[in-house]
Amino acid sequence: MTGETTVRTAVRIHGRSTQRKALRALLDELPTHGGQLLLAGEPGLGRTTLLQWAARSFRAGPVLHLGPGPGRAAHVTAEQLLGTLRTATAAAPALVCADDVHLWDGPARAALGRAARRLHTADRVGLLLSVASDRAVDPELAPLPVVHLDPLAPPRAAALLDDVTDGAAAPAVREQLLAEAEGNPALLLALVRRLSPAELRGHRPLPRPLADAGALAETAGGAPSGPSDHARDLLLTVAAAGQAEDGTDVDAGLVHDALRRLRPAPAPDPRAEPLPEQLVLAGDRLRFRSPLVRRTVHAAATVERRRAVHRALADVWEGGGHRLTGLLHRSWSLGGPEPRPASSDRLAAEAADRLAAAADGAVPASHRLRATAYTRAAELTADGARRAERYTAAAEQALLAGCPERARSLLAAAREHAAPAAVRGRAELVRGVTELRDGPVGDAHQSLLLAASLLATEAPAEAANAALAAADAAWAAGDLAACLATLAPGPPPRTENPAHGTDGTDGTEGTEGTEGMEGTDGTDGTDGPAATDGARGPAARTAAVVRDHRVGMRALLEGRLDRAGTPLAQVVERGRTEERPEALLRSAAAALLLGDVDAARSGGARALAAARQLGSDALVPKALEYLAYAELRAGRHPQARTHAEEGLRTALRAGQGNTAAHHRAVLALAASIEEEPDVVTRHVTAALDTARRHGLAQAATLAQWAAARADLGRGRPFDAADRLGLLVLPGPGRGHFAVWRLVVPCFVEAAVLASRHEDARTVLPDFADWAGFGADPQAAAQLARCHALLAPAEHADDLYRRALARHEEAGGDFERARTALLYGKWLRRRRRPREARGRLGTALAGFERCGAGVWAAQARDELRALGAAPQEDGAGKPNRLGRLTPQQLRIARHVAEGATNREVALALGVSTRTVDYHLRKVFAALGVRSRLELARLVGQAEQAQDAQGARGVRRAGHHEKTGAQH
């Protein structure tokens, strides 16, 4: 027996759908014309696997595999290669694959590149090449279209690991393997292979370092070595400097200074000398083209040479006044990346203590650098309990830096050592927050309750922090009972089962106790009067804010709306003088609960600025989430979309899948008022995918609301009412407790159009209570609009006017325009065309101002029904739809969108018989014989109208430009 784990071949390719789509497009085109693609990625990312997949997938002709051939490659000319390819494809199209072209000699690569450029589409040759991106692309191949391979995302890498091990890896081992592999599939498999079954299952300690020189060199295809001693030193110095920079670029001047200390003789300036092909110089910054190659260069160097390089770097950093980075390199000069505890002598212990002390905050540094310093201090620490404590501190900093996978790996390392309750409590707090941002929120709730229990005696402030984070998790799961229990006075409850909700959220309007993991956001767990602000410094102010937020939240959730306003208002008020992002996020959350949209926007914007200034990458997505939600509540959908788009990007970069799901839900809501059904569907699908897996009730509720609102905007009230009924009607499947009331106005409108009046009346009493609380500035106007929709004719007029008056007080173009549209429709059906035209014109202007294209189309249809001019086609002539009356045109559009005659009748407020009559007239006037033909004709006519509108805009721009020139 070898003691190694048997790794079977993966059942499927993981995480390469984009690349396979590009390859499939090339293969599908080969029967008619040829093409070329260049697959580029660092070693180990699966270029060969994709080439093999393409070869297996091609069925239209032969597959040729090109190689340089021993002793012959240099003598092959481009003409000979081109002739060979054309001969091979004379009878049928062919796929030509060439793997690892960067390993060919120069003349062979040049010949291949010239032949590729001279191939014509008529040759029906598909040329598929692969090169490693750890060096510059050959100039002969640079013009080819490139498909890049990036490291696998953590979920994809985890799926691959589970695939090849049948899920046998212990959770702690799994986390460390994924962190060490950094998304490189080949390295992940190499790491698994070197483990024994006992190590893989967590029964024996893992080897240190886990990714050693052998595994790295195996994946990278060997350890790179420069052509000269200086080049080798340069590669190692850049690699060693990257240890403290997480492998990112390093200062070229600093590298040059270190090289001068490394060798007494003058060293060439790396900014002036030719660089090894593995390096890139951009301005004054040096970096490796491949992170894997950087790690390999560092690991494969001799211990003596590596220590010397780190000593030289330590001298440079300390001479420049950068104490923490200097201490890090000084510690690396004492031993390898993971010395055995038995070798942790006095120097190592002193180095560990100095590193930990510097990382505690006395020295300015980023969260990433602090995480690295704590990690190195833990490696040098012999005592198991202190080692676990330092690994936990490193995990805290990694999470604050937006690196959750690294945090999980460090927590796994901490669990290998016995530690006191307080240290285990901090570890559970970090784990719970990590899961809250990107994991099942039920699991997060349990971890955070455990953390609160473990921390209660020795660290009460942190225990309160963990309890608030547990409340966030319960809020996220939509578990009202668990949220109330966690927010109650005294210690939080310990429960055996996770808090389960139908779907969940990351706490858009919840507490923000999860962000302050350094003990600055604690509370004393009482409901007594707040301490005088400033009497005991920031900690006392934070405790008062946390207490008020908790009391206000609990009162709100218990329905004691009169008792919720004062403490939440105090949280908002204190936030006006805060500068810390955590406290500002609390202020923004409280403002949203109170409906103070301006304060929420201010708090969110200031929290965003503070988080960016402090380098708190983990807090940026949350601040953008609050900003997006505040803009959404104010009816400013374009601004909400802008914040949510940036929030989605930052959340994905920080590994916060749950926060990303919420941003997708906001994007879906913004798109639901525009003419972008595909965008709505895409964001709703993505949001629900994460929400269902992780139990995110709020994100799911918002996403389903977006889908229903898109249906309602496009004249599908039955579909909208069915979706929204699940969210707002009483029952176990009701939407998130903090969101469903916001959905009620949409449901009432859809339910009335779908003849579900009793269902609409059922939800109005609760909505009236919500409107009376005043937390939603639009609610009073929306309530009057709902009553108008359900009222008899003699009362509806007055209710619509009252709703519009309330909208004037609250502001918000979109909701005011929706009320004006409904009022205009009601007036038109009552044969009051002049009044209807005014209301509909107001609605159209409001929709256009806020970018609500799909609702603007409704207003235009209503105006046409009052006698608007017929449409014109792209040539300025009346199109075929111009033959229809306004009523017939409206019916045709509804039918073209898939509505049944009954749905059209309800949408237009007419009888089904009237729709049948007009639809027969439509078929006769247009000369169509089916609904499918009608849909096609309507679509073509509207495309022509859009094209005409675009030409009109261009003409207007041209006239404006020429007028300016004159």
C-alpha cells in the first residue's frame, strides 16, 4: 500500500460552461465554414480536458491532433502545414487540435500561427489551440480569438472535490484542500492524491505544508528557473515579496533594493533589464503571470536561498518604516512556511509574539496583511491553545478582507487544537458570520447561538454581538419566532434544530451585529436606559446603539408599532455623528425600518465611503445593499439598479453569495418596470437558486414580487395574482414577514383584475395597520388606491383623488403614475374621456421620467383607445396595425402576449363576448388566421416602430450637431 488516496476521474467537467459554449459554437459552424480559437489559462486549469471534450463532441468529420514531432518541428513551413490541413479537409470539415503549443519550439509556433492566419472560412478547418498563460503569448498566435480559463469558483471546486472523493473528505479537511488549491483543478487533485484515507477523513493530521513543492511543481509542469543567477534571484524575490501581498503585484523598486542586499555586486534594475517570461512589469509594479507559478517558485527554492531573500526583504521593509511587513519577512527567514511545533525555539516564539502584537492594531495595515501576520504567528506558536487563538484571529481578518474561503480554512486549522471556551466562541462567531453571508442561514443561526453561549462568561460584549448575529440569521431565514426569541432580554435561547424558513435573506432590514467582530459592537443584554453617549467612549455609544436597535426591532416584530419608533429613531440620530461603517450600517437599517428613506440613503452612503476608506471589502456589498433598497423604497429604480449592479459585483468578489442573491432580487425589481423581461427572468432565477439552497426568505420574496410585477405590467393579472397570493395571503407559505406588506398593493391590483375581490379585501386590514405606522411613505397613498379599486363607482372617484393627493405628499414618480394610470382607465370606462386623457397623460409622463417602459406602454395604449393617431412603420407609412381601431389594437397586443380572451376582458374591463367580437375583426382586418400569426405580425410592427424611434433619435442628434456647427 502506498498510503495515498485513490482519486477517480471526475464524472463531469465542472465550472466550464462558458468555455464549452464557445467551443460548441466553433464546432457547430464547421460544416459551413472554419474558425480558430485559442484556449489560454495557467497550468492545471483544464485546457487539455476541454480539448479532449471538443474532440469527443465533434461528429461532422475527422479530428486531427497536431504535435511538433521530434526533430521535425523546426523544418515544417507554414505552406506545408497549410497544405496538409487543406488536404485533410477536402472531403469533410475537420477539427484540428494542438495542445500546449507554448512548448513547441519557436519556428514550429511561428509556422502554426502563420498557417492559422492564412486559413479561410471556406476551408472548413476548425483550429483549436491551447497555451499556458504563465508566459507571454507568442506574437504569431496573439491575433487569434482567445477563450480564457479562470480558477474555479469555490462552489465549482467543491463540487469537483466531492465528485472525485465521493464526499469522503471530512469538512475541515475539505475546507483546507479548497483553500490551498485556490480553484486550480489539477492542484486540487494532486493534493487529494498525496493524502492517506485516514488523513482525508480527518482521522490523522494533514501534512504541512499541504501544498508542498512536489504538488505545486507537478501541477505547474516543473519549477521555472531563469537563464541566469540574477533571473533566478529576481523570480524568487518577486515570489517571496508576494507572500505578504497575497500574490498580487509588488513594487519593482523594493525588489531591486532587496536584490542589492542579496548580492554584494551591483544587480541590474529589474525595471530596465529584460524580464523572465514568467513576470510582467506594469508601471513600477511587478507580478507573475500565474499565481500557481509564483507559489511554485517560492516552494521549490532551497531553504537557505528562500531565507536569505526574506531577510533581504525584511531589511528593506523595516528600513522604509513598514514594521508589520518587515516582521513577516523576518519570521519567514527563520524557517519554512510551516515549521514543526518542536522546532519553535525561542526566536520563533518571540517572532510569533511580535507579529501577533503588531497585527492587533498598533500598526496600520490592511485586513489581508493582518490575516497573513496572524497566520504566520500561529504557525510559529507551539502552545496549542494560543495557536488556535491566532488562527481564529487570522480568520476574523480574512473575513473582514472579503476572503470567506480563506477564513474557513483558518478555522479548520484552529479546530485541530484544544482551546478555551472564549476562543472556541470567537471561532463559532466567525463561522456563523461566514455562513450568514454565503451559506445556509439555519446553520449560521446555530453557530451564532453556540458562540453567544461560549462567550457569555469571559466576553459578554462579544456574546451580545453573537446573539445579534443569530437574530440576523433568524431574520434571514424568515423565522419570526426565532428572531423574537433571540432579541428577547437575557441570554439568547439554545435550540437543537436550525431555524428553517421557506426562503430567506441576508437581513436587509435586520440588525447589523454581524459586522463588528472585534468586540466593538457589543451590548450588556439589558433593556435599561442607555448610557450617556460619550461618557465611556465609543464602546458605550455602540452598546447604546445596539440596545436601542434590538429593543426597536423586537417591538416592531411584536406589532407594538408605538413602542418601536423611539428607540429606532435614536439609532438613526446617533448615526449622524458616527464614522465607523458598522455603526453607520445600523443607522441605515433602522432608518429603513422607520421609512426615513433620506436618512437611510445618507447612512448607507457614509457607510460605503467609510468601508472603502478602511479597506473593509466585506462591508462594501452590505452598504450598497442598503443604498439600493433605500432608492427602491423611494421609487428611484434607476439609482437602485446602479447600486445593486455594483453591489452584485462586490458581493461576488467577496464570496458573499447570500448578499449577491439579494442584489439580484433588487435588480429584478428594477427591471420589472422596464421593458426587459429577459433581465427580470435572469435575475429572478439566479436569486431564487441561492435563496432556495440557503434559506433566504427575503431575497426569495423580493424576487417573486419582481416576477409578478413584470407579469402585471405586461397585462397578465392572473399570473401575477397567483404569484403574489402565495406571498401575501395568510398561510404557512406567506412571504418574509418584513416584506409581504410591501407587496399588498400589487396583489390587490392583480386580484381585482383577476376577479379575486375577496382575496384582495382579506389583506387590506393588515396593510392598513402598516400604513398607519408610517414606515413606508407610499403606503397611505397605496391604501387609498387599493380601496378605490375595490370601491363602488360612487366612492371610487374620491378615493383615487385622495390617493393622488397623498402621492404628492410622499413623492415618487412610479407609484404616483401607477395610481394616475388606474384612475385614467377607470375614467375612460366611465365615458369621461377628457378627464381620462389628462390622468393618462400624467401617468405616461411619470413612467417615462422614471424609466418604467412597460408601464408607459400601458398608458400609451389607453391614450390610443381615446383616439390617438395610428402607428407608422419604419418608412413613415401607416403599418398594418394602423387598420385597427384603438380598442382592437389593445386586444391584439394582449393576445399577442399570450393572454386568453377572458384575461383580455378582465384587463380591459369589457366582456368576453366583446373581446371575441373584436378579435374576429382583428383577424379579418390583418388577414391572419391564428394567434401565432397575430403575435408574429404585432412583434414585427413593434420592432419597426422601435427602429423608427431610434432613427428619429439619431436624426435629432444629427440636427442638433449640425445646428451647433452652424
